[in-house]
Amino acid sequence: MACTKKIAYDILNSCETIPVAGFEKKGWILNREDMTATLDGTDEAKITAIAMAGATVAYTITAVKKENNGGFDLAVADNSPDTFLHYFSFQPFERDAQSIQNVDQMNDLVIICEQKGSKTEGCFVVYGLETGLYKKAASQRVNDNLGLPTYELSSQEGQGERFSRYIFWDTDYATTLAALVALET
């Protein structure tokens, strides 16, 4: 029983919406247990507000060029609903002990990134909203890739998300960006 549903809209690839690869320089990392997301009543894959608990904050992740990468893989099941395993990888530059400890110990995260291209609904994607992202792999070879380590985060096996990615959108681009920046303090 794969809990199939019917398609509800046309799938339109339009010359008005030109695909662009990559994320913008700045993204946000949130401890999942510290945040609450408000989903749109009609479009469940759309987040309209995010609140942090108490004095907790969202942290930023900055990448030059393409050090941040994200996406999903479909997990098809015959005896339960299909889910999506979210994925995010990054390459931190910091070498001090505190930064290494911070990255090595992180788990159960939500990542929000801004996609390059048009700044319309869908440009802010969210990974790990329902079940979190956890370290899946980490590696470093000092003679490869300028010696940068690569950390990979993903949904845990058997704990996929309902949607391939969520989007965060509150009214317009400026309002949504301001809401994200406000989570930092």
C-alpha cells in the first residue's frame, strides 16, 4: 500500500522560469528541537513562519562558490507512504578547536538555503523539517580539494520527510529574508 494520490496541477516547464544551479552564499542552520514552523493551511510543503524557542537562535552557514549542496532522494515503500530523504553537505574552512567541536557534534538540524535565480516563492528551501538532518559522512584529505573537509547530513534511514523539500515563504522576498535574519538574534 503506497498511499498513492492523484496529480492535482499541470507540470509546466516555462521559459519564464529559468533553472539556475546552486545556493546563495548565506544559509541558516537551526537546531530542530528549538524551532517551530507554521505550515500553510492549503500547501503543506509551504512554511509561512518560523519561531525559535526562548533565547535560542538560528546560526548561519556561509559558503563561497559551491561548498554547500543540498537535495533529496525518494524512498519508495510498498507497505507505507513514500518518503524523501533530505541531504545537505558543506565544507567548513575553520580550523580552530571550538569550530571543529561544533561541527563534529551537531545533529538533528534543519537547514534553510536560498537558491540562486529568481527571488520568488520557492527560492528558500528547507531540509530536515520533520525528522531532522544527521551526520551521515565526513571526510578530509589534506592533499585534495585545498584540504577542506566535507560533512554530509541526511535524514535517517526509515525517517524520511513527506515532501522532497519544503519552502519558506512569507508574503514576498524581502519579508521572508527579513524573517530569516531575525532568527539570528
